[in-house]
Amino acid sequence: MITGKTRVFYMVADPIDQVRTPEIFNKVLPLCGIDAVMVPLQVSPDNLVETVREIFKAENTAGMVLSIPHKTDAAELVDSRSKIAATANAVNAIRRNAQGELEGDLFDGVGFVKSLERYDMPYQGKRILLLGAGGAGSAIAVALAATQPSHLAIFDPETERATRLASSITASFGVDCIAASDNNAAGFDVIINASPLGLEKSDPLPVPTHNVDASAVVCDILMKNQPTPLLQAAIASGNRVLPGFDMLILQTPLFLEFFGLQTVADFLRQDDSEVRRMLFPQELGWMVEH
């Protein structure tokens, strides 16, 4: 029951219909006796700054999570951000501190790495191709760079964005990281789609799949249309695949800790089976089999 004492979290994206974070928050918060809800908001990029600043004027605003396409722009409007967020130049969570300042952090990348580990998919010391240098792509690039891959190539049609990210990562972690000139996937051990390609069924594939190595792991972080056309093609070729569900689930405790809800974070870390069933009750079989 929502009352005048209920604290409100917000999920901001454009489009908003593909996000699943509100479902998780609104499932686990009442299970832990927390009087709070998460409300999804569709906000265009032109209205992001004004929306964030106005929302945090409300005393009962508990925090905000952001998704496509706002993570990079949000990094510019917070008063401070973590080292990870600064290196990636993106944030996907904002909170208000005791002084009324906005603090930003970025958790996509850690969630993604944890999802690789959950399914025992090798990534350390591997050759990795990352498609998309936006907010989520930047977060994943930074998290992977911290594990010292043998080579990290970042492809984005906006070449300058990929070049800035690669330079930032090289400076921070000293790894072999480049802005790729094309999306050729040949020779890579891990291929990750962190671009919006696949949100619409009419989208082209983010990589030509005919030259993906047979041993490569193929990942697509999109929550919509899973298995995406990219993963369907990879499954047909016999590759192991990873969707974005667990990246979201495994970063949610980090959101909760960031917002001061340690007991809820501990609850979800101990057993996330109910949330997993809610997000994909029948959709995991195709992934496990491959």
C-alpha cells in the first residue's frame, strides 16, 4: 500500500517499455518490509536535466536508476561520481547526500562480469569485442579492463566516442584497448552487444555472424526480444550465449547498497531465485543448453 510515508525510487529511460528494474525493486522491497516503490518514467534526452533536478527536490525521492540513452548525459549533471563512473563518463544510479548534492555511480559493468562468472564463461585474459560505447558499453568496458583482457576492441559508429573511451581505459588500466574500425568479429573470444541494435526486430545484426569463431561466447545485454536475433544466430552456430537478465539481477544489490538498503541487498544476494523466475520463467532453457 502506498501512503504519504512511502519513499519513491524512479527508473528513467527512453524508451521505457524494455526496462525490468522496477519489477525487481517492487518485488523485493515489500518482501523486506521496506515502505518504498519504484516508478518508471519515460523521459526524452531534451528533458533529462530538468527532470532529474526537479525529482530530487522532492523530500521523499529515495534515488534514481537510469537506462538508455541517459547514462552519459547523467554523468554531466551530478555533483560527484565514482572512479568507475568517471572513467566510463556514465552513471546509471543517482542519490542525494546529506548536503543535498547529487552523487552518481555506475554498476552495469560489475553486474555483467558477475553474470559471466555465474555461468562459468571465460573472459579473463581473452580477446574481447565490445559493440557500443554508450553508457552500458562504457561500464562493461571499464569492468572488463579491470580484469586485464589480452585485447579489448570497442566498435561504435560514433568513432570519436569509442576513441575517447578506449583512451580513457588505456590511461586508467594500461590494457591493450583500441577503437575498432569495424565490427568484424573474427578472432575474438568474447563478443558483447551493448548497442541498441536488437531493440527493434527490423534492426540489423550488430556483427556479421558468419565469421564468429565457433568457440566464442556471444553476449547481448538487451532485455527486450530475448533471445535477440544475434543470440539466435549464435545458438544456431553452436556458440555459448549470454543474455542480459543476470547482468541486471546481479547489479541490483549494488543499487540497493548505493541507496542505503543493505538488508535488501543481502536478501537478494542470498537468494535471487524468485526474481529470476519473475524475469524469465521459461526463457532460460535455450541459454543453459548452449
